[in-house]
Amino acid sequence: MTSLPHTPAITIRPVQANELDTYFALTLLVDLHLPADHLPALKDTIGQALKDERGPFSHGFNHFLFAETADGTPVGAVHVGPARWMLERQTPAHTRRALVERVSNIDTIAVHPDHRHQGIASSLMARVETDFRNAGYRALTLRHEHDKKRFFTAHGYTSLPRLAVDLPPFGLLTHYDPAWKYAVKPLDPTVTFTSQRGLTTVTGLLH
């Protein structure tokens, strides 16, 4: 459990399996760009993930964290785990396995409206970066809405209109969605940005 230095009444801790409803309610504060009829299946998927008590993170390869007040009320939440782009079936299985062990994705980060502008989201991100860096991960990725670019670039992420990743020997993997921008933050100096086919490309993830 980690105390936040600039918000001493807040602590960060893993989400427990029996706290699914509270976690999901915070997650729904974020525009997930999902139809309402997809939400029950999403909640079930999260519930299953919260039952995984193996390492290396709070729930297997997923990291579910709460930021809570001194009275134990969760007011912020983050989920980090393997991204869909890492699990594309056209990517060889051994490459997918290697990616899961070297790269993770900030899927959602949410703070209750009554507790925003207190540095809670920044502290959740800092905790996530520390945990994944300590576990030997090379980079974090995320998708963000266009108007959130300034927030993520201020935290050291490079925002990109299209995700392009060099995965030798597989080659160049790209993803594009006009509703989102992608962002990448290296956690290891071997991860850099180059230009390939006119695209800003992430390299060094699998070296």
C-alpha cells in the first residue's frame, strides 16, 4: 500500500475480487465508447480477472488498483493489462507471449468528480509505471481521446495518431482508430522511436 506524497489522505492498493461493483462504477465514469449492451460482458470479464491471484501483478498480468481516502472509500481506479493490439491473431504466438511479458497497456484510469484536480490520476500513473518498470517491462501504451493529449504528454507519453510497432522478425504492426489517439511511454532506454514507412514507430520492445 502506497501513500501519495502530495495527497497524504489517499492510499493506493490492489482491488479485491469482492469489490467488483465499486471498481466498475468508477470505471463507468470514463467514456468507454461501448454500447450499453456490451457493459454486462465487460463487467463479467473484469470479475473473472479479479479472481486471478497469481503474479506478477495484482491479478496475473493485470494490475487493478484503487486510490482510496483515509476512511477506505475508493475514489480513483486504474486497470493495466495486455492490450488488444498485442494479441492480434495474425501475430505469431511466440511474439504475443513475448509482448505480454514486456509491454502493458493502461486500459482505464478514472477519478471520482469530487476528488479530481488533486493529483490522484497522476499518482496512479506513477505507481503503475514504477510497478511495471520494477518488473522489467519495457514500455506502457494507452489509447486516449483527442482532447486528453496534453495530460498524457505532460506525463512523458508520446501521443501518436496511429500506433506503429516494429516487432522483428514479424515486422511492422500498426493500429488506427479515428476516435482515439495512441500513446507510448518507454520504461527502458532500449525502447526508442524511429520512422518507418512514414510512421513514427516504436522499436526495441522485443530486443
